[in-house]
Amino acid sequence: MNSLTPDYCSRALALWPRLERGRLVRVRHDPHRVAALVSRRTNLDHDAILELLGAPSERAEELERDH
């Protein structure tokens, strides 16, 4: 993993410390999968979780593709 790539697992654990670490380890490099795991524990929507993790949301990625 590139040293400039954020560790979404660590960020998720900092925000939601009771998350299952085993599952996070399996999805740690994919922010969308981390967000899916977190979404089971919170009422926040997927894009809000991605923003808290510091990852680009799906809407932001769509806007980049349009321009």
C-alpha cells in the first residue's frame, strides 16, 4: 500500500471503536466496503461515512467524471 493512501481502517476505528476489527482488516483498503461495514452501526448515509473517513464520495466521483 502506498504511504500516501489513507488507512480507512484506522480512521473507522477512531470514529467507531466498537467495530469488528477482523472484518475491517479484510476491507481496510476499500473505503466503500469500510463504509458499508460502518453503515450497519450508524444512521449516517454512505456518502456521509465516506466523508468522515476522508474518502471521496460516490457523488464527488461522478462529478469528476462528468467534467
